[in-house]
Amino acid sequence: MCIKPIKTIQDFHQATQRAILLLEELWPLFPLKKKNNDDCYKGDEFEILTILMELYKKDHYLHCNKKFSDPIEAINNYMHEYGLKFSDFARLIGSEILAHDILKKDQLLSLDHIYTIVRNWQIPAIILLQPYKITASKDNKVKVYH
């Protein structure tokens, strides 16, 4: 077990990837009835990593501490906070047209989009799963999805 302080966004992303790997390894073992030493160390490492990650997020991720009116506001805030451009979001989503439609609220975020954003940008899913209004461009009616 080699745990180091989380001081940069790169450290945070590395810790996140390691925590995901540990969770994937440990998940089939829950509930742990008989633990071997290796599983204990992995469980301890996972717990320490998540504590360090929460502390880092509390200090550095403004979007985790703010209330947003909708997920698109949270995404735009994250992009502004980290100096990301539209092209970064389009690459993440996989399409410039779709990214444009999502940011203009013409297209709803899908669960696949939410999963991708959570995994890559660590915006909490609870923020991205909020209901919000989209404007259907063809009939100019506003629809609310829950």
C-alpha cells in the first residue's frame, strides 16, 4: 500500500482510478466474512484514499459545495473553473453537435453522458441527475424531464 497526499488534480485523478480498481476488486467479497491480510490492506487503502479524496474535493472542488439550478450550469461552471473549452466537452461526449445541443439545453443528458462526466470530471452524479428544462427547437416548447 503506497498512499501519498493529494495535492494536485492529477493526484486526485490517480487516487480516483486507484479507488475504482480497489472497489472493483473488493466488491465481490462484500460482505466480508473472512478477510485475508491482502483484502484487509486493500480495504484500508480504499478507506484512506476516499477520505483523502473527500478532503481534496472539499478544499478544491467549488462545484461540490455550490447549489446549481441545473446540471448544465454545473458543467459550465466546472469548465470555467478548470479552464476547459467547448472542444474538451465535445471530446468527452463524443460529438460536437451533441455537446452543443446539450449545453444549449436542446438535448437531455443521457445516463451514459452522466456516467462519462462523473467518471472523467468527478462532478457528483447527484448534481447531474437533477431534473431540468430543455427547449425543443422544432416546436419551441419547453419540456421538463425528471
